[in-house]
Amino acid sequence: MAPSQENDSSHGRLQASEINGQETTVQVIIIGGGLSGLQAAHDLQEAGLSCLLLEARDRVGGKLWSVPLSPGQKYVELGGAWTNDVNQPKVTALIKKLGLEMVKQNIVGDCILEDHGRFLYGSDPPLSEADKTAFAEVRNRVEALCHTVTVADFGQSLAEYGHMSMDELAICMGASDIVRRLVNIWTAAMLGVESNQVSAIFFLHYCQTGGGLLQMRSDDTGGGQHLRFRHGSQSLCHGLQRGLKPNTVVCSAPVQQIEQDPNTGCLVITRDGRRFRAERIISTVPSIFLNHITFSPSLSADKIWLSTHSKLGFYAKVFLIYSEPWWRKRGLCGLAQGLNGPVSLTRDASSDEDGLFALICFIVGQTGREWAQKDQHERLTEVIVHVDRIYGSNIPRPLETREQIWNEEEFSQGAPCPVVPASCLRSLSQDQWRPEGYIHFAGTETSTVWKGYMEGALVAGSRAAKEVIDIFSTS
Ligand SMILES: Cc1cc2nc3c(=O)[nH]c(=O)nc-3n(C[C@H](O)[C@H](O)[C@H](O)COP(=O)(O)OP(=O)(O)OC[C@H]3O[C@@H](n4cnc5c(N)ncnc54)[C@H](O)[C@@H]3O)c2cc1C
């Protein structure tokens, strides 16, 4: 198929978009202007292909959204925040290329486990000796087990773990009540779901893609939460967008329909009726959104199954902004685990250079869903009261607060990465992200490294772009 080949006088180098009547024609259309879609657009243009990126929101960035509290400074990360410069090479290279400033996550001082007390960052939580032993056993066995999952084919382990939830796996490994609650913090903090709502094999696979549970949970060098962006992670997206040809990105363009025709190529229609044509499409929308787009012919049963059964966890962030980092003065690093809701985790989200002193509170999982039913004033009051309970007495009032509930975003509906619940898991060993006709699939959840993370989004965007580039270069 080569619908625009006759216009292509330079071997697939249609520059910018061409208006053909009411239809804009390019070689490749990318759906979704998050990190994955922007990376794909970058790679395609670098290879000399013309492309257009259609983004539903009025901004690029998707799940990266950095909001300054005052013009140009004091950024709070409403979405993805952390990276590291050890094992996330694509993010690291982009940071270097764009010259972005990073802030090291504070791990100096003690952590807190609610109801149990303080403990030094990196040491075991202050549990009874029996619970400590049980926790170490579960953590070490989960860590070892996730390294045995074959990333590209995790269906191979289905026979043993396919129908087991993470909670059941923890019980099998001898978890006591408190250890089960700590395992629940892992799944809720990492995926927004309770440990009895996520299959063990899915979680193990998720950890494997990020180099293991311990690496993903770590705030230290090489860990998932080691570095933050001083001017916001969304600057990765803005930087990629700046490098694209003018008018590549079309915002406020939710795609509603995609038709594939062997003679005329792909027709993409947005909600407001705008029409676009291309020879190839790269979809970067999270899998649950594939069901919101009408495909003709329809997608394969695998993709429909995935789109129907994937669920997004509940994920909200509340920033508490203070005049000073009072927790550091108490010898605390800002990392606390809450057991009695609504706050599951807090972390130091300060940028000392900018005079920003903040704790970020994660409100996740089922507790979060119930919390979100309340009105905003009640929600905020509950968070502040809970932080007081976790941290003790005489906690200063925050000067300012920011709340972001990802489940209320029309084009996210939850975060950070779709999950297949235990009860619905079937053989995921099939290659569910293979291209369908002229449509290719990217987005962080399709990645086999750092799935659900920024690194995964970049890797997937480049992988899908390469699939397309290879096809154009051989046609
Ligand atoms: C609260 C939170 C915390 C996180 N923390 C971290 C972290 O610390 N570190 C880390 O690495 N990652 C983190 N993540 C995950 C990280 O943000 C994502 O992995 C990454 O941004 C995903 O990029 P993406 O392009 O794959 O998807 P998205 O960012 O979801 O982009 C998909 C895009 O598609 C658009 N879209 C949807 N439907 C349509 C349609 N019909 N037509 C057109 N466009 C459409 C959406 O608007 C969106 O812009 C976090 C995410 C959240 C929400």
C-alpha cells in the first residue's frame, strides 16, 4: 500500500503535512502525544519520514504533567517524577541532550512505618523479630522469583502462578498480616491496585522489566526514584516537541475512528470530524483506550481482549507545600508508609535551590477510590490529618496544596500502567502488541524494559518507529 507514494519525490520524504482537499496526508500518523508518541515522531522525522501526531488533550506530555507554583519555578510533578542515570539509558540520554537539571532524591534520615516507628533508610522496618524474618523471606523470594520470569514471554510461568494474586503468593511464602500489608503497599504504590487484585505473574513480570522489585522500589543510585527533574519531567516532552518540524503536533484532536483499506491506506477521523490519511499508524494510547476508538476492520481478538480486561489502578497525588523541610530537622528523610489510609506513601518532593519544600502524598488503590468520593475539602483534611498521625505532633500547616486525581482525567482514567487482574489472566504469552495491518503499537505498557515508566515509554516509541522505518526502507 502506498497512498501518498505518488507525492513522494524523495523516497519517503514527504515534508510536513499535505492538505489534500479536506484531508491531511502524511506517511505516518502517531496517536497520543505522551513521551512514547513524541519519541516515535522524533525517530520517524530523523529517518526522513513525514508524520503527524494527534493528541487528545490540549497539551503534550500525557502522564507527565509538571506545574510551576510560580512562573518558571517550583515545579510540582502531578504525574511521573523520578528516573535514574544508571539503568534508564534512553531517559538519561534525553536529559543530557536537553541539558535538564536533576535533583537527587533525599534519602538522608529515617523513614517511618505508621504504628511501628522510625527506621534508617535502607534498613528493615521496625517489626517484631518474627515479622522481620517473614518480611525478609517474602521480599527476597519475590525478588528472586521476578528474575526468573522471561520478560518477552511471561506466559511460561502461568502454570504455576497464573491464577494466584500477589496477596496469595505472599501468603504462600509465609507472610504475616503486617507483611501482607507491606506487600499491598508495593502493588498499590507501583500500580494503584491492591495485592489481591493483581496477579502474581503480572506483578513479577512488571518488576522484572524494571530490573527487579528492589531496584524499582529504591530511591538510591540506580533505583526507580533516584532523580527528579528540577523544572519538571514534562520538559522531556517539550524538548522532544521542540525538535520536531513545525506543526507536527496537533493537540485537542481525540482520535475516534481508524479505517484501514489496502487501496487507500489508513483514514483517521477525530471526534470533531477532522480527517487524516497515512500509510502507517502508531498508536501509543493505553490499552484500555483502544476500546474507545472504532477500528475498521476491527482489531484482533487478542487486542480486544487486552483492551477489555486491562484495568487501571487508582492513583492520586497530593502535594503539601511548607515554608521549610521540617521533617529533615527531625532527622527524617520524608519517606513514610501509611497503614491506616488515605496516604500510602509520602516522599520528599523538595527542590532546595528553588526554595520549594514539599511532601508528596500518594493516595492509591482501593483506599484512594473511597477517598476520591469525598468532597475536595474533606479529602484534603483527611490527608493532612493522616500525615499528622504518621509523623507525630506539632506538624506545621502546609502553606499551599495541590491535588491530582488521575482517574478523573478523561484521557488517562487511572495510572500508571494498565494491569490484568488475577481473575482475568489468560495466556499473555501471545504477542499481543504485534502490528495489526498498518497499525503499530507503542506506549509504556508495551515495553519489555521499565514497563509503566518513562524509560519504557521511550523504548516503546523507538521500537514502534523502527518497525515503521524498516517497512518504508524496504518498500
Ligand atoms: C502519578 C504518576 C506517577 C508516575 N511516576 C513515575 C515515575 O516516578 N517514574 C517514571 O518513570 N514513570 C512514572 N509514571 C509513569 C509515566 O508517567 C508513564 O510511564 C509515561 O509518561 C507514559 O508515557 P506514554 O506515552 O506511554 O503514555 P501517556 O503519557 O499516557 O500518553 C498517551 C497519550 O495518548 C493520549 N490519548 C489517549 N487517547 C487518545 C485518543 N483517542 N486520541 C488521541 N490521543 C489520545 C493521551 O492524552 C496521552 O497524552 C507515573 C505516572 C503517574 C500518572
